[in-house]
Amino acid sequence: MITGLNINLTVGSWTVQRLPWGELRLERGAVAGRLIFELPDPQGELSRALRNGDPAGLFFGYRDEGPSQYWSGKITEIKGAGQTVKVTALSPEKALIYTKVTECFHKESSRQVVRRLIALAGLAPGRLEGPDETIPHLVFSGQPVYDCLRQVNATLERVYEHDMAAQVYWQGRDGRLNWGDFDEPGPRAVFAAGDNLISHDPRGDDEGQVTGFLFPGLTHSQQIIIRDARRGLEITKRALSVRHQLGAKGNLTVVTYGKEKGYA
């Protein structure tokens, strides 16, 4: 599966087509997607050239016109370590962390509050399908938008007794921020024994982890199908986290599934 794979990494003004190691981490309900990678830097040239806030983009896919994936974000951390440099970048949802708001809402619907908070972070609202309740009073004072959104969820759970475990926020493929207990649209990824399934580790209580050959295009909140012939299982699950691992030691996709815990 390594043969026939295209990888293109842009970082600052640099373009890299051979990536020694990198991992794209996508998690349902997390504040942002995260790309971490290491590059050779024996002279320290790359460490000196890069700055926090520089753009980073990763494209990977198969040359036979199979599925592909593109991710973009901005650098948040640069660490030079001997002969290499380690870089971390976050996706645009990081604005939810860094944007602080002071707002007062009086007798507003929860969906309107969420819509307003997303707009204040400079993001576009997508499907907002969380519980719609009229909240008598909400005050935010210099708080990150992400904390405000979590406070909305906590209010709906404590005061209105909604089950908020799966009512999470995430940026969809269309770039819009969603809220609710529903799936990211797209074809179901199939991990099947004898094809692309490497290992399946059920962990009880309907939770588990599946590892397969690299599956470009897969993100969290999508439905996956696991065909585990050894255990006689065929199950369909929502991907709670997806890690695409790229590099000289192999190209893999690791997915976890199970019970959602919300923001508690």
C-alpha cells in the first residue's frame, strides 16, 4: 500500500514530498484537528525559517485515482531537536480557543446563542441541531468561545435534562461548524479481513479500536464498517477519532469507536 501513495506537505514557503514521520489527528468534539510531523533539519535552516502562524497543508492519496485527503491549518509549535525539527499545526477551529468574548444573552434560544458564538469566532455555522431551548440568561465575560459553547451544553444538560453526550461541535468537510448528534456525510469506510484490516481490538462496553492500511478521506464522525472474520463480526460504528499515520515505517489509519462522553 505504500507504493502508489502521493504525499505533499507544504509548511511556510517549503514543499515536502518525502515525509519521514507525520500524524494527522482528527477527533469528534475536539477543539481542532492536529497535524504533527518531523522533518530532517541538520543545519537548523527550517527551524529558523518557520514561525508560529505560518500555513501548513497536507495532501495524501493514492496515485491510482483512489480516495485522497487535504488538510490545512497553521503552525502553533516548532521544536528543533538535533538533526530534526518537530512541527505542530492546528486546523481553523483553533479560533474557538483564541477568540474571547464578552456577551450577555437574555431569553435567547440555545441554537441562536450557538450561532452567534460561532460567528464571533469568525467561523461559518453549519448544521446546528442540538437541543433548542429558550435560556433565560447567559453571561460570558472574557471567555474563549470554546468554553462558552461547552457552557451552553452544560446548561442544556443540567437545567433541561438533555443527554448531551453526543451533542458535540466539529468542523465538517464543507468548512462549517456543526453541532449535534449526527454523522459527517460520506461513504462508509470498510475495514475488512483479507483486504485492508490489520487489527481489531474490541475493548468491552461496545468500544474498540481498528487499524488498517491508510484510508485517505476518512475523518471522525463518519460511519465505518468493520468485518472481523476471526471474531465473526460485522459491525457499523461512528468513528470517534481517526489518526492517519504517515512515514517510512508504514502508512496506517487508526480509528476508535464506542461510547461518547461529551464535554463532562
